[in-house]
Amino acid sequence: MSEGADRIALALSITTNPHRLVRAIFSGRRRNMNPEFEKVHLRPVQIGSEVKLQIVTTSEEKVRTTNIDFAEFEPEKLWHSGFANLLVEGTTESITARFTKKGEPLVSIKPARNPQNLAHDQTRARLLNTDSEFAVRLGLADKSGRLKPSMRKKFAQVEEFARILLPLVKTAIGRQKIHTPSLARPLTIVDHGCGNAYLTFALHLFLLEQGLPNRIVGIDKREDSRLRNQDAAEKLNLTENVTFIAERIQNLAQAPTDIVLALHACDTATDDALAWAVQNSARIVLAAPCCHQDLQRQMSPEVGPWSLVVANPILKQRLGDILTDSLRAQLMRVCGYRTDVIEFVGDEHTPRNAMIRAILDERLDHSRRTTEILKYRELADFWKVRPRLGEFLGI
Ligand SMILES: C[S@@+](CC[C@H](N)C(=O)[O-])C[C@H]1O[C@@H](n2cnc3c(N)ncnc32)[C@H](O)[C@@H]1O
């Protein structure tokens, strides 16, 4: 074995030792290889009386965490799947390895004293500053920059939007689906049903901090909301890039837009936001729906065996939620969006914690579109419902 391979073997052996591993990161891509994940992060965590290996995998759009027994972990298999870089911090050393373009491993080992932290619930890295002027001005934080207890839930929702959006934007730029933004040509974003504009301001500033100049417009039907938010934008000196319009989404003028957001836009306002996104060819759409009343009003009590379910108001409501978002997601697929419905934040932060995540891919060819429309109609017809988004899109 070459010296480099020996050293990599040592680094990998640390990742299987619960007493020595502090953290490890596998990242990058070796030439002509295609590992399943962009990044894999390992660390030991104490769960009950056992120390487990926590594995966080990041792929294009998903971050997934699992905790397994150390004995189950196969580091060689992971490493040989094609990563180019490895960082292993053990309790007594830090090892970095990378493959050169010629395929040679370069490994450095430095003595270190890295303390283990086995806490399971490590606070997730904060993405948004609470001590910024915006957080204080909008009432998310108190004057000393501490997050207000009453705003924790909203803050968590906004932060998860940021966490989900960032890799999507970077990937879209990397694939030239969205232009590289500049001050002269910023990203364009619309936040539908913006209310107090926590999301609007937070994402504008967050993306800017990430080197992504952007112009964001908050839409709300309420004029008082526009006046308050516009006033905040003036006081924060952001009026050039953060603006507000008092208008119903369904009446809003068309404007090609890169990103469309909607956080808890009420009932069918989410449908209107999705329709607007489709009409304006938004590349990325993140919509966390709020109350779903439209379909519940339409759902018939006579639906064969399902009558047993819809006879219970709470079950009918839950089923109505599922049905509404399944049909919305399918309509987005029909319109050429790669779409899934994810839990964007824990339900301790809001019971309305589903998000429709849609990325404009390619418009479907005629036959695929017809197939997807048929799937949509089958479900809608079974329930004898006509979702507003479908009506709007003429599907
Ligand atoms: C539950 S609040 C959410 C506010 C904000 N996005 C947040 O999460 O803090 C919903 C907002 O959507 C607005 N809204 C509801 N229907 C709308 C429509 N059709 N067009 C524009 N705004 C609408 C309401 O005025 C309200 O401010």
C-alpha cells in the first residue's frame, strides 16, 4: 500500500471508532466518478445509553440525517464511491485528504486536541442573524438582538425556507437555469401573501450575504400591510431592492421571475401563487400552504369506502389537506416542474409544515403531459373536486 493509501486507511478507521471520531466530512467528486451525495457529514451522538454514528447526507436538494451503529458503517465503500476530499477529525489528530487531478491522494495528518461533543440535539447552525437591524425592526428580536420567544416559530419557518432555498439557487445558477446574479442584474423574487414580511426581508438579506444580489417584491392584499412593510424598508434603507404591492395575487400583473415564495398564504391564495409562478416561468417555487378549505367544501360524503373517513371532520380535514397538496403538486408536474411535497419544519413550529417544492425542469412533451394530466384527472374525478389551480391552468 502506498503511504497516501495507508494514511487514508487510518483516517477511515477513525470514522468507525466511537471513542475517537469527532467529525468527518466526505465531499467533492473524483474525476469521472459520481458519488451519490454532494457531501456526507459524520459525527458521534449519544442516544440513550449508546453512542451512535450520525450521518448527514446532502444531495442536490435533500439533506437527510440517520443514526446508525458504528459497526454498520462501511467507510471504504463510501470513500470509494468517488469523493475527492476527506476531512477526519479524531480526538488526537486532524487528517485531510484530497485527490489531485492526476488521481494521486494527498494526505496531511496534524496532531490536534479535538474534543468530542456527543449532544444529540446540537442547535442547528443559525442561518439568519437575530441581532440585525431588520430582526429588531420587524419585531422578531428584542432591542438587544435576542429572538423573542413569541417569534421563535415564525423565525424557524423563515430560516428553513432559507436553508432549503440556498442549495436550489446555487444548483440552478451552476446549471445555468438561472443567470449568475449581479448588482446590475439581480435575482428576482416574489413573496406572495407576505403579511408582516418576515420572510421577504430575511431572504433578501440572507441571499445578499451569500453573494446573491436580489430584488424581492412582497405581495399582500392588505394596504395596511404594504404601508407598514414599505415603512420598514425605508428605515432599513432597502427600498431599492425590497418593495411591496397591495394586490390580490390573482390580479397581480405578470412579470418573469426567478423565484416564487409563499409562506402560509391563506386557502386558495396558495393556488394563485402557484398559478402566478407557472405563468411567469419561475425557476424555483417554494410554497408552504396554509388552511385548505376549498377542496374540503367540495369533497362529497359519498365516496365508496372512503365515506368512513370523510364522516369524521378531523379525518376529512386531514385527507382534504393531503388531497389538495397532492393535486397541486401534480399540476405543477404537468407544467414541467420537478415537484415534491416535503416537511419543511418540525410540527412543533407549525402544524402547517408541508412545503410544495417545485423546480422548473423542461416543459413536458405532448405525450408525457397527457399522461400526467390523466393521473391528475383520475384523482380529481374520483373525489369529484375541481381545485382552483386546475381551473386556473385550464387543466
Ligand atoms: C397567514 S398570513 C402569512 C403571512 C406571512 N407569509 C408569514 O408567514 O408570516 C397570510 C397573508 O396572506 C394574505 N393574503 C391572503 N389571501 C391573499 C390573496 N388572495 N392575495 C394576496 N394576499 C393574500 C393575507 O392578507 C395575509 O397577510
